[in-house]
Amino acid sequence: MGGIGGFGGLFALDTSKYTSPVLVASADGVGTKLDIARQVGRYDTVGIDLVAMLVDDLACVGAEPLFLLDYVAVGKLEPARLEELVTGIAEGCRTANTSLLGGETAEHAGVMAPDDLDVAASPSASSNGATSWAPSARATRRTVGFASPDSLSNGYSFT
């Protein structure tokens, strides 16, 4: 709805598409995958995985992502590293057909080590009508799985 600036992102909900909208929100971070990204010096995939995990969580309750807000905390701001990370988040948003509406970058000098960083995000989504939070698995339901092109963010502390 607008350009860069301000202290809040604006989003117009398409009420012709969502006639009985139920808003759904989530939050997550990529956790220990950041340690591997630091070791190999590559941060773009971290952003893609962050969005993928969040969108997967929303899909589990039948919600379609509308927009996402990110949060990046660093010990020392390194513009090239931040650009690579946010480029990955933006690519994940494009793939998920959602908007990177805004976020926050915080430098925690003296609190975090200079090469430390953490990243998290919070998406907002909508479903059309009631969304069931109760498990609905039963013998008549089918489970569909998709092959992953790479290791995802969950469980890196186990590898």
C-alpha cells in the first residue's frame, strides 16, 4: 500500500476473496541453522527456510499467508551479510506468494559477539471461515509428503 518508512506496515485485506476471514498468526526462527550458515559463509538459504517453515505451519491450519514481518539481531551490523539474509527472506516470500511487509534489525554490540546473529519472523495469514485447531487425522484422510531439495531448518542441533 505504500513505500518504505513509518513504524508499521499497511496491508489491505481482499474482502472479496475472504468473505469470512479468520486471521492466523505464527512466529518462528531458524535456530541452529545459523551456526552452519556462519561456518560456510552463506546466509541466503536461511531466509528462504525461515519463510518455508512459517508458511508450512500456516498451511497446517488451512491458512494462506498474507504478509510477514522479520526480526534480525546482530552483534555487529555487516551490511553484506544482512543483505544476503534479507534477500533470502524476500525470495522465500516471493515463492510463497506473500509480502515482506516490514521488520526490525537490531545491533546488540556488547551483548552479542560481533559475528553472532539471530533471525525470526512472524507471518499473518487468513482462512475463509472457521479454521480447525484440533487434529483431524483419521483413517479416511491421506497424508501427502514432498521431497525436500535440501536440509531444512528444524533439527540442526541433532546433526
